[in-house]
Amino acid sequence: MFWAGPGLTDIAYLSDWWRWLGEHSSYGLLPQYIAQLGGVTVTVAKPRLTNRILGQLRAPAQRPWRNWGYRPGSEAAFLRALRHPGRIGHILYFERHHQVLARSHGAHEAIVATLHHPPDQHQEFPSRFIDDLRRLRSAIVLYTRDLEWFQRRLGASKVTFIRHGVDTDFFMPAGKPSHPRRLLFVGINGRDFAMLTEVVARLTREEPEVAFDFVVPKALRLLRSLWHHPRITWHRNIGDERLRALYRASYLLMLPLTLSGANNAILEAMACGLPPVTSDVGGIRDYGGACIYPVVPAHDAGAMVKLIRDYLHDPKWRDEVGRASRDFAEGQLAWPLVARQHLEFYRN
């Protein structure tokens, strides 16, 4: 529990633990930055040990990787916290905890939630997801491209766009890349693995000095054709410091996507001054795409290879885009700024 000021605004949070994200990553950092603002009382629901163990039996029926770190016991603690008069409840990952509304017994009138995943991914969630979505008092969407879709289901006045934040004090540049021909790929969700495989093959032929760092389990079957690639170094289960070192040492972030809301890897790379090379999908344009850095059409491996080669043969331009990316992260995405926007949302 965090305390800050006399409690003019009182918020209870329902969050999650993500095994692949460190203490400087994820939307789950929001409560600690809210707590640093004046006039706020913050409670983070934590499950009792018994609930943490037994509650896994109630994990949602969805793809297994989505249940890693799921803490259903925290839902009971969250509902208990909402018994406090005047307290607002914020479900930080609604897709993981939408079923809690069925047990809220009217408390859902004081519950808001953040929606992370694009509508194209909703078929991965239980059939009741849309019904639970309609029960929300209010919602935050992390990008604008699908804002109208959510507004049609909740009501235009109930949906607000606020960007995801990034820890710009931790993720920050450290001079020029120490490996000027290394390209970095990070993550699993929403990635275009077919396009990635083609981009790697073409760059390997056309740019003999280029090498790659992949922050992803080597055993991922969608990348089995690359498991023994001589120019790929694989990284898994790394901490924040090692991830930051990779951002700093790389020349570009290479991230072909099929879909995206807010993408942690994009935000962290930008904060480190690392230009992203990514697809024009989902929320990418809300996080600097096509404005701060160029983007390529979805599934267009040729366009991505061309853009990467342009960067490789124009280091000055690459550095200019890196500086602009860092400036955007500081000015639009830093957690203290994003936390103040959330606080204004609560008070409205």
C-alpha cells in the first residue's frame, strides 16, 4: 500500500505479475507513480497466500501463456477494497480480469479499466468478454485507431485515450551503439514471425556484416527455421539491466507486427534513443510512428528491408531519429506525465 497526501482521490488497483517483464517495465508501474502525486490514496490489491494457490484453478479459459502470472486471489482483495466509501477501482488489465465484474454486486459502478488488446485479439478471450466490457463504468484505451470500436460498445462518453508510460529515468541512452550492425528483436505478442523470418533471410544475403539479438525463447516453434541461424544470438529470462544494455548496444529495433495496442518494446527502445523499425498497425502512430520514425506497411518484408538498409547506410539520419525518439518519450510518455493524466481522468 502507498500513501500520498490527505486522500482527495482514493484508488484501489487490480494488477498482475508478468514473468517476462521486470520492475521497470509494464503498465503495472502506474500505481507507484500515482502514489507520488499529492492528494491521492493508493491501494494495490494483494491476494492472501491461500487464494494465490487455490485461485489458479479459476484462471480464465484462454491460451495458457495468458495465464502466466495471473493472480485471481487478488480479485477478492480488490472487491474487499471497493467496500470503502468513495473509492474508485481500476482494473489495470481488463482482458485478464473482466470476469470480476460478475462478482462485484453493484461495485462495478465505481470500477474503471484499461483495455490493452485490439479487437482482432478478442476471439482469444471467453465469449462473455464483450458482455463484461459493456458493464464498465468507464475505460481507458491505450491507442486511438480502435477507439470508435470501443465507444460503440460502451458509449462515446465512457472511453478515454491515455498513452502507456515508460520509465525514462531507467530506459535512457548511453552514447552511440557499441555494435553498429546489430539489430534487436524483442517479444512475442502480436509479432509477425513470417515477416521476421523473411526479413532476416534477405538482410543476411544483402548485408553480410549484420547480426541479430533475439529476446525471445529459442524454442518458440514459430521461429524454428531460425533456431540455428549463425548470426542470431538468443536471450531469454533476462533482467531489466540486460534488456537496457541490448537497447543501448543495438543499431535498430526490428519489430514486424501483425497487431498492436501499446508496445512495451517500442516505448523502451525510444526512451533509449533506439529507432524502431516496425509495421503500421494498431497504436504505432500514437507512439511516434510515421511522425518521429518511419513505418512500413503490414506484412511488407521488402519495405522493412529497404528501410533497415537506408538506416544502415545513413548513420547520421539514424542518430537523428534516435534523438527525436528519446525526446518524444520524455515529452509524451514519461510515467510522471502519464500518471497526472490518469489522475485527471479519475477526478473527472
